[in-house]
Amino acid sequence: MKIILLSGGSGKRLWPLSNGSRTKQFLKVLKGENGERESMVQRVWRQLQEAGLEASSYIATCSSQVDLIRSQIGNQVPIIVEPERRDTFPAIALVSAYLNSIVKASKDEIVCVLPVDPYVNADFFEKIKELEQVLRGTDAEVALIGSRPTYPSEKYGYMIPSPMNLASQTYNSIVITSFVEKPPVLIAKDLIENGALWNCGVFAFKLDYLLSLLRDRNYPTSYQQLSRQYAALPKNSFDYEVLEKAKQLRAIAYENEWKDLGTWNTLTEEMDTNVIGQGLISDDSYNTHVLNELDILVTVLGLSNIVVAASPNGILVSDKSASPRIKEMMQPIDQRLMYEELRWGWYRLLDVFKLEDNRETLVKKIVVHTGEHYVPDPLSSRRVIWTVQAGKGIAIVDGKPLNVAPGDCLEMESTTSYSIAALTELTLVEVQIETTSGVDV
């Protein structure tokens, strides 16, 4: 079985901490087994390792998330990069072509796709292994995992079982006839009474099943060719393009806790502390959380059931029940990337100053991890000044190595080539001064 983790998202559901590069699955707000903070992607990768599934796992993502994935889980996982963001059907089609022409997987290989951020217990991954039994032992075209609903929620999709509730005694799988996406509470209650399952977004199929769908639609099954034609694939979900049209669907019911931590109200339910970063909450504030990435103190007095999230991109103060509306509210807002975590470290944009002639000056705080090498993108129209705040490193300016330490200052003209390697964790303040009119960031 090949495991495919889908890593995508626009970064607006958990604004302002998430953005187009650092989406919800990369936020380090959960408590890991060693007591340190871990992200959703780190948690699910750890669980895959514990289940013995990591050797057959891949991640499908966009180019802007590659460095962040490498930073958080290392280089051991193969990454399949989408030419552009489209939706889950194009991503899974590309993955299938990759397994076909690059990995040379058997046409009979079972492919299991799951989101990179499910919040589940370890036994969930044992259920994933059972999907192969369902596909090989029944006539199912696609096998899914559904969670037993614990309350009528309008936040989740529902899988509707056959009216006759047909089940295989051998594989304990339920025949699925249709899907209902995020119904009103009253309809959800009726669905649950009739045996509906929450759709966990996990499904498996034989590789040739998906390749046949591509061939039937006159799309190539070669990875290189499909990559070149990627923009021609329908920008739709796998649910719409495949599941809703499949004739034979079966699901395994997962009986333990399953959550989608995609909103502030659900995410804060799984945090082990009410404050991350600099924050104070008064004793008469109940079920209130502060997540603060700024270097200033945030204080909450006498306010209950709220979340306060602060980052360089902005500050959110929201009633928890209203927090799912943040994606809709931020949809028309196009922000400059203020914080980014990369393979070598991270940077935070501290200030942007516009000059009268449309030139601008940028100020960044840059942290380069020990042993890493920071090679800036070429800035042909910018003069750059580095001031070392902490740590030691070796700067290479026009091929000449220079030892640097706190207090050292380097100035590079727009025609200079430069980079820096961190001997210890290195903190820089970088000032970019635009030398010609226009933005070149």
C-alpha cells in the first residue's frame, strides 16, 4: 500500500497565524510526546512511523510548502510537487501518474489518500491498513474511512449507507450510496439516526482504477506529460470528480475520536495550555485562549469563550463560535507574506517603508539554524545591510569568507553575490534598500 498525504490549503482558516505558505498543518500548537510543541503534520508523520507506514508514504503539495515540510519532518519523505494549486482531484491524478511512471508501482497497488492534518489516535492507522482488505475482498472501487458522529455537526460531510445496510461479515465494511456535504443541524441529526458516518477524507483505490479514469478522459498517465497538462485538469475535488460518480463504494467505521482541527474553536480544544507566547488571561475569563507570535504582551480581562491570535500578519479577536467565519472574511484580502518558515530557518518582516518615488525599504529579522546555509534570492535592484544580533557564522561575499559575530555589520551592493552559514543559531537584521523604482521582493 502507498500512503499519500495531501498538504494544501489557502492559509486563511487559522488567520493570522496561518498564511499562504504556513497553512494550518504547520502551526506548532499541539503538545508532542516529548513535551515540545508539534504541528499537525509532525504529529501525523510520527503516527505513520509508529504504525510502520512511513516507508511507503509520500506527500503531495505545492512548491511554497516544500521547505516547510523539510524543516518540520526532514528529508526522508518523498515529495510530489504540483505545478500549481488546483484541487484534490488534480493532485491525486498527478500522484497516480507519479506512482505509475516514476515509482513503477504495480497497477494492482493500493493507494490510500488522507489529509495531512487528521487529529486521531494511533489505532486510526490500523484502520487504514484494513482498507486494502476491503478493496481486495469486495467489489468496491473505492474504500473509505468514516467516523461515528458524536453530535449533529454542520461542519462535516456525511457518508450515507445503503438503506439495506449491507455489510461484509469478513471485512466489516458498509456499502455507501451517497454523500451530503455540511448539512444543517436538523438534517445532520436525521442522517445520524439513519447510520450516516462523518467523512474523514480518507479513501483508497487500486492504482489502475484511477489511471483508467484518466485514460477514459483522454488524459496522459505519464507523470511528465500530465505535469505539462496539469492546468487542463478540472479544478475540482476528488469527491466531486470520482466519489460521487463511483458505482461501488464501501466504508470502514472508525469508532474512536476523529477531529478536523481546521478552525480556532476546534484547534483550541486540543491545546494543553491557554497561552502560547506572551499572554495573560484573568481568572474570570473562561475557555479563552491567547496565541501570540509578537514580541509584545497580550492581556485579556473578563472575556470568556474567545480566541486572541496575534502574528506579524495581524491580530484576531473572535468569539470561538464565530471563528469559522474568518476564512470568508479574509477571502478578498491579499496580504504580503510577513512570516515564513523555511528549511534553513525563518524570517519575519518587521517594517516596510515607502519612499516618495515608489521605492521601499524592508526590515527583516532572520534566524538561520545551526549548520544551515542561507542563500538569499537575487535582489538585482536592492542594496542589503546585515547586522548580526546573535550567534556566529561565516558570510561569503563575492566568494570571500568572513567570520561574523554579534555586532558585525555587512553591506552588499545590488551587484554583489552573498550568503551566510550558521556555526551556531544565527540572528540577523536585514535591511533591503531599493535602488530603483518598483518592488522587487
